[in-house]
Amino acid sequence: MRQFTEIEAIAAPMRADNIDTDQIIPARFLRKPRREGYQNFLFHDQRFNPDGTEKPGFVLNQIAYRNAQIILAGKNFACGSSREGAVYALSDFGVRSIIAPSFGDIFFNNALINGLLPVRLAQDQVDKIFEWLGGRDEPGTIAVDLVRQEVRAGGSLFPFRIDGMKRRCMLEGLDEISLTRTYGQQIEAFERRHHEQMPWLRARR
């Protein structure tokens, strides 16, 4: 998993509530091999016309936000189906963090195990950041700091919380297998004690 400690990047505003996983990546693209990347499928039907040309009004097609690494969204982001492809599409596009008042539960957990940081802030805090972004003549840069567990935007600081083990995995770039390997010595010690106490469990040769 890609490590996450802190980023400071352009934030793309997406005010809509209930942006579901079928909008993030339509189901017809889920059969595509992951090795080729899912970035071109992200918000496909909002980003592209039927002939493949870009829709200029969509935020991620605007020059200012093409390289946005943070998305500021409305409540219940990524609700709907459990497709992990929604996380893949965002990550492959270059998005590192989503800030919203709430998320679909399955997406929230899928994001954490794939190095994409979902940040829950109170609705009034998200509204304040939207207001700050909208009052600027140029794209706004936001800092998302997992070490301190805070978002910094427009001179304001907004704390957030991530579960201790999940936070550790993101800070160190550990997936479930890598995390298990960090306990290698303890596992070996347990197996030695276990076999000493129950020698009949050893396979006969």
C-alpha cells in the first residue's frame, strides 16, 4: 500500500451529496484489467460525452483541477454498491484524499486499505472550506496531515480521527500481509511454545 503521511495539494470542489460508486466508476468498466489503470474511467459519464470528448463543465476537466489530489465532497460520498473499483479509479487518477461529512461505510474501509485517505469533518467545517475555495480567484491548496490528524485550509485547522491500527498502516504503507509480517518474531515465539506444550501436534516424519 502507498504510504500516506501528509500532502498539501489542490482540492477540487464537488458539492453534490450522495455521489455514488456507479458515478465514480460505472459498472461496465469493472471488467477491465486493473494493470492498465482505472484513471480514464473515473466519473466517466460525467467527464465525457458519448463520442469520447470531454465535458468542459465537469470540475476535473478544468485546467485548474486536472491534477487535484484532494476532493472536497458533499455528504454520503461513495454510497451505493461495494465495488472496490471506485477506490482504484480515484487512486489511479492521482487522488490521495477525500474530505466529506460522511462516506459509504464499505468505501471508507476500502479506501483505507488501499492508501486513499477518507477524512470525515463536520458539515459546517466542510461548508467553511467550500466557502473558502469558492471565494478565491485561483484553486485553493489544502493540507491533509495524518500524522497530526488535521486538515489545514484558509488559515483554519480542522481535526479528524482515524482508527489507530488503520492509521498506523497508512503511515507506514502496510497492507494486511505486510502488517502480519511485522509480528513475525511474536508468531514464531508462539509456535515454539505451542509445540513445546503440545508436541503431539507436530507432523510425524
